Amino acid sequence: MTAFSTPQGARAAFRAGHVAPTAGMAPGFTQCNLIALPRDWAFDFLLFAQRNPRPCPVLDVTEPGSIRTVLAPDADLRRDVPLYRIWRDGVMVEETADASAAWDSQPDLVAFLIGCSFTFETPLRQAGIEIRHIAQGCNVPMYLTNRPCRPAGRLQGPMVVSMRPIPADRVAEAAVISGRYPGVHGAPVHIGCPEALGIADLARPDFGDAVEMRPGEVPVFWACGVTPQAALMASRPPFAITHAPGHMFLTDTPDHQWQV
Amino acid sequence: MTAFSTPQGARAAFRAGHVAPTAGMAPGFTQCNLIALPRDWAFDFLLFAQRNPRPCPVLDVTEPGSIRTVLAPDADLRRDVPLYRIWRDGVMVEETADASAAWDSQPDLVAFLIGCSFTFETPLRQAGIEIRHIAQGCNVPMYLTNRPCRPAGRLQGPMVVSMRPIPADRVAEAAVISGRYPGVHGAPVHIGCPEALGIADLARPDFGDAVEMRPGEVPVFWACGVTPQAALMASRPPFAITHAPGHMFLTDTPDHQWQV
């Protein structure tokens, strides 16, 4: 039992300044992507998420100006993510472990908490499927694709995917297990053939770390909650706060809540 | 083969003035609830839907002022629903088979198309489960409940449910089959005990028609897309257009798209 075996312990560590990718932490509890935007952009983003539910399954939306979410009532959204990114006009201007100053500089941020594929890694591991980035102790590899999201208002951009190498004889099972969790990205969007997604080299991910691919393994791609950050780059809203890829917000909500 | 066996044929009949409840029509194609609100209310409604996904699963949102939806590209949302309701300040002021004049009186209506439980009636019937309101040729019974929705912005109100009598030995199967379709309300929210939902008399539904309950049957309740109309009554936005309960918008989208 370490501080990172419960969401409350992990959040306390992050609030105290610990920085690390969160895959494998607090198994059984839902992890979330974060994007906070000015209220003026909230409808555009919520519509973007509705139109792109595979990369952007919305689990909660905060009240304008609030730092609280029903998914973890005692959490402070400004400080409890291990690493944040601050964005101005579509450019990432700062990475910080404490977003309080940036958050408080805005009068009416609306935060969106978006399901994360780390959630279904727990049932995949329970089924005996190795999650390579957990085994290697690094961040999950993520890639920009050539698949445009359906635009909404002022927001558009490409879909981002996460990738896990899966032995060929376990790929179908990985698809079925993750498919039971549509609220946290669900089944893979693409299996094999990275070049068909516009991914030239699996060893050079756009976000996170490269992982080892072994003979007999297939690259399996799931829609990824970093997609909103690609939309920020493409659409350039004046201000945003997000998590840093792989450094998620840990909620008190059990994973089984998202199982169909 | 009648005009009502395809969504295109049924919409043409409705556009020509035919008025009827749509349960059982165009089997295999998704039916939708409709609510159109001024752009100023669109974020509140989309957030209300996100916070209440069982009664309000959003399948499409139109561009402000548009009468088109991706779910049925050649449809005219102002005329292709068999019966509309026009609302002012939370009061239903008109029922009409053609909402063109009301729609065109507003500069920027945003229409929300919401999944309907008629969609999973097809797989229920394929499993040999009788749908009583289809057998009786009437509208499905719907009830206001004592369960408040989670509010969002200026919108709040109680959950509305639809009810189908199911033989006790088929209730579990009905729950499992409908549960595969979370995008169109999914599994029942309540099985048996109508009084616990605040329903005093099943023979007096708040919307639609009463149906026969036979010995050995259990009343099974699903979250209903008339819930937005209860929110209109409770929250009083200045203007809205909805379908009349049970008189749905028929899309060209196959039901299996919503199956998990």
C-alpha cells in the first residue's frame, strides 16, 4: 500500500508537488483528462465532445469558476493533477505542477473531465494482458492522426490516439473488454496498420514515451483524451488549462460505473 | 410494405399532414425526441443532457438556425415530425403538424435530437417480448416521476419515464437487451413498485395512453426523452419547439449504430 494506491493519497502527493505519469495508479478508480476553457467557449467544446464521443467522452462539467467536481468532491482541480499545461492562443506557454495562479487569473473557467483509457487498463491487466507502458514504467505513447474530428463552432482538429502493443491472439479480447467501457473511450478505433492513421513511426510518438514492440504483437489504437489539446493547437482559443498528457486527474469514482 | 415501413416514406407522409404515434414504424431505424431552443439556452440544455444521460442521450445537435441533421440528411426538421408542440415561457401554446412558421420566427434555434426507447423495441420484439402499446395500437404510457434531474444552468425538472408491462420471466432479458443500447436510454431505471417513483396510478399516465396490465406482468420503467419537456415546464425558457410525446422524428440511421 503506497500513497498512489488510492486516489486520495495520490492527489495529496500531487498537491504536495510530486510529478509522474499516472498509469497504474489507484487501480479501480477512474482517471480523467482535463480541459478548462473560458465560459464563452464552453458550448463549442461541449458540442465538440458530443460530436466526437470516442476521443471526448465527458464525465463531468464544472460550474463556471468552480474548482470542484462531483467525481472527487474534496479535490481542488487547480492543484490535484500532477502536471498541467497552460495555453494561450493555441500555444502551450507553461508546464506547472500547480495551476492555481493561472486558474485564478480567469473569471469563469468551465472545466471538462474526460474519460481516460487508463481506466480499462485495470480489467485488461486482470485478464492477463500486459500493459507495456506500465511494465516499462513510462508514459503511454500517443500519436496525432490524419483523422479529422467533426468540427463544432470554433473548434476543430485531428483525433489523437493512444497505442498499446497486444499479442495477436489477445487483440480480440482486448477489443471486447475495452468495448464494455464506452464512457472511457471504449473499443479500439484502429487495430494494426499505423500508416493508415498517418503514423509514420511508432518509435516517435507525438506525446508520451515510445514502448517496445515485440514479435507477434499488433499495435492497437484507442481514441485519446489528448484530442482536445490537438483542438487547442488547431483552433487557438485565447486561454486554456489542460493536464499534461499521461498525467491524469484521479477521481474517487469506481471504474465499474462506466461499464455497460 | 407501407409508407411507414421506411423512414423516408413515413417522413413524407408526416410532411403531407399525417399525424400518428410512431412506435413500430420503420423498424430498424432510430427514432428521436426533438427539442429546439434559442442559441442562448443551448449550453444549458447540452449540459443538462450531459448531466442526465439516461433520459437525455444526445444523438445530434444542429447548427444554430439550421433545419438539417446528419441523422437524416434530406429531412426538414420543421415539418417531418408528425406532431409538434410550441412552447412559450414554459407553457405549451400550440400543437401543430407543421412547425415551419414557429421555427422561422426565431433567428437561431439549436435543435437537439435525443435517443428514443422505441429504438430498442425492435430487438425486444425480435426476442419475442410483446410491446403492449404496439399490440394495442396506441401511444406508449409516460409518467412524471419524483426523481429530480441534476440541474444545469437555468434548467431543472423531474425525470419522465416510459412504461412497458413485461412478463415476470422476461424482465431480466428485457433489461439486458435494452442495456445494450445506452445511446437510446439503455437499461430500465426502475422495475416494479411504481409508487416508489411517485406514480400513483398506472392507468393515468401524464403523457400518451394507458395500456393493459395482465396478471404476472411487471411494470418496467425506462428513462424517457420527454424529460426535456418536463424541464421546459419547470424552467420556463422563453421559447421552444418539441415533438409531441410518442410522435417521434424518424431518422435514416440504423439502430445497430447505438448497440454497445
